[in-house]
Amino acid sequence: MAGGSGNTVLQYAQAADGSFFLTPSSMDGVAAYKLQSSSTPNTMGSGGSSGVPEEASRKRETRLMKNREAARECRRKKKDYIKCLENRVAVLENQNKALIEELKQLKELYCQTDSSQT
């Protein structure tokens, strides 16, 4: 089939960077077809423009910067929330002490009135 009938048999070959490409088995000047392997990253490879890896790197740095800012904001909000809870605990503890003291006074008053009536 690789003879003069015009049909060309294509074979897989693997480049040094791990990408796969097809080469014609009848070296009759047909260009090789590059395939993207599922295990290699989705970039243009060594034949692509040098702007693509730089663009990916820039996008990654931007994403990481946004992630750091979001994490910083999340930690700040968490600290504010914890301070609010601590303040609420302090207020509730004071209310609890005041109610315990009031209950104590009411018990004493009740005991005094009960003993005076008998």
C-alpha cells in the first residue's frame, strides 16, 4: 500500500519532549503530523511561540496572587468573627453573673419573708 498507488501508511513516533507525531512510512516528502499526548501538558510544545509558556506563567502568577489576597481576606474576616464571638461570650458571662446574683438576692428575700410568716 505504500507504493505508487498514492496511499501512504503513517506510523507513530515519539519526540524527545514526550509528544507523539505521525510520520509517513514511505519517505516521499509528506510533512509529519504532530499529535498531543494525553500525558503531556496542553501547550504548543517546542514548535510553538515562546509567548504561550510566558502567558501561562503570567496567568498562574496572577491566579496565585489573587488566591493569596483572598486567603488573607478570609483570615482577617475569621479573626474579626472570633473577636466578635469573644466579646459576645464576655457580655453573656457578665449577664449570667448578674442573673446569678439577682437569683441569690431573691432567694434570700424569699427565705426572710417565709421565716417571718411562720
